[in-house]
Amino acid sequence: MDHISITAIRHFIEVHAIIVYLILFLGVIIEGEIVVIFAGIFTYLGSIDVFIALSSVILGGVAKSFIGYSVGSYLQKHHSHKPFMNKIESRISYFLPRFKERPFWSIFISRFFILGIGWFTLLFSGYKQIPLKIYVKAESYSLAIWSVGIMALGFFFGYTALTISRDVRHVLVIILGFFIVFFVLEKVIAFVFELFSIKEFNELE
């Protein structure tokens, strides 16, 4: 890796910027924190345009919201009797026990702290026919805050890593360390939120 420099990486990403934007769009649809953080890093390097990158992230998020709700509605109409829908409902109820009472808050928060529950929440929203006004409002607010926040986090990762060292190996190690800390903290926050939600729900019962 001695022959690879930060400048070479910056130039490579810049030359393939269109592919990067496409990966961003598709990555957000699948489950996009990692790709969005890297987008923030590459915007700091100057390899991609911050506004185009942010637009790709938002478009991917909108597409994901539309697909999730639409598929959920389809499942409700044609497959509501299937066992796997009961599994989805039990998973949502476990992490978001007050989904029915507070659909806006449940949809909004699921994008941030609850790993792996995002897609389930979107499907369940369509399956339970959550009013579109509530769904769109919750998704719009959460997507706006999440996209800007995660990209800013990536920008911070890039800035901090390159401030510490310009050696590619050191930069990669530092960024990897940031990722580990980030995901551990997210796990801890998700766990605390889960305990709080379950405790609150049990008290209401």
C-alpha cells in the first residue's frame, strides 16, 4: 500500500463519481449508514460534490420509504394470513411496543437507533395502513436529520483522520476505529432505548 496516496484515492473517486452516486442511492435503499459515512469522507476529500451526494442519499431514502410502504400494503392485501407476517409484527412489537399508539414517533426513531429494524418498520407501516400523512411526515423528518447527520459524521471522520496522519494505512486504521466506536455506541443506545420502551409499555399495562 506504499504506492497508494490520499491524492490517488481522491482522484480515483473523483473519476468514478457517477458510480459513487449510484452506489449511494442503492446503498441507502438496502441499509445505508456505512455508504453515507463514506460519502461524507469523500466529500471532505473533495472527490464528490456534497449537494449531489446528499441528493443521492435523500432520493435513496425516499425510494426506500415508498418501496417499504407499498410492499407492506401488498402483503396486507394478499398475504396477511402468512406466518412470516406474524414474525414481522412480533419483531416490531418487541423493539417498538407502542407502535400502534405512537406511529409517528416509532417510524421516526426506527431510522436512527434500532439496527436492522428500519425495513421492518416501513413494511409494517404499510401493512397496518398507517395514514400516509403521518407516515410521510415521520419519514421526511427522520430522513432529513439522518442524511445530514450521518454525512456530517463521515465528514468529521475524514477531517479527523487526515488531521492526525496523511499516511493511507494510518488513515484507514483511524477510520476503522471510528466505525467500531460508532457501531458500539449505536448498539448501546439501541439497547437502552429498547429497555426504556419495554419498561414504559409494561408500566402502562
